Amino acid sequence: MTFVSDLSVTGGLQTGFTTPGYTLVADKAPNAYSTQYAVTALTGTQTGVRVHSASDPFTVTMERPASFKTPGTPNPSTGYLGNVQRNVYTFRVRKGVLPLVGQSAQTMQMEMKISIPAGGDSADAANIRAALSLLIGQLNEASAGIGDTLVTGVL
């Protein structure tokens, strides 16, 4: 799995942050089908942000399917596929967040799942890449606004 080749990540723009960046180190993933990294250092101005610790995690994980599914065989009389299975990839960020000042951190999880129809990776790779390109570009472009919505609740 090709995931986080550069251990220095430039973060998306966020209100109150100046040039946010994250230094990652390889971490033990939760299973054999995942790759995980922990944030060990911050760059830029991110006042109040804490790096990873055992009781206050800050990790990023990508998980692939444990076993890949195939598209199956078309119906011999109609020539159409029935219910096509999916290969689901999960991208997860875990971060310790204080529920109240002076309390212990509780783990927040952010998950993004990408569900690809089995066989789409070979039959239509360009459109899978285009969809991902749009998703990442939109998330990057809207990063500060999404952060504002998560904090204020205003959409």
C-alpha cells in the first residue's frame, strides 16, 4: 500500500493556524491490512495542539480490504451483473480531545471510507483517480471552512 511517502505533511488551512505542518513516524497499525503513522512534531503556529502520546493519540491510518472482492459473473440470460460487491478502503485520523479543561483527553475519530465496485480498479481506473482527485482538492480547498463548521456547528 502506498500511503504517506513523505513523513512531513503540510496541513490544510485552518482558522487561527499559520502554515500548519506535521512530522510523522511509522506506528504499529491495528491490523495487518493497515498502515499507521503518529504525529510527533508540529510546525507552524498551532497554539494548543498536542502531539501523539499513549493517552492522547494523534494518528493517521489507512486500511485496505482484508480480502479483495471480484465483480462476479454476469447473468447468462441477461448478460448483466447482479449485486456487485465492494472493496472498501478506510482513512482514519484519531486525535485526543479534551471534553472539558482539566479533564483527560477522549479520542475523537474522523473516518473517510471509499467504496469501489469490485472490478472498477481494472475497468475504470482513470475515473477512480479523477473522483479521488476531486475529493482531495475539495477537502483541501474547503479545509478552513470545514474546520469552522466542526467547531461552530454552522454549515
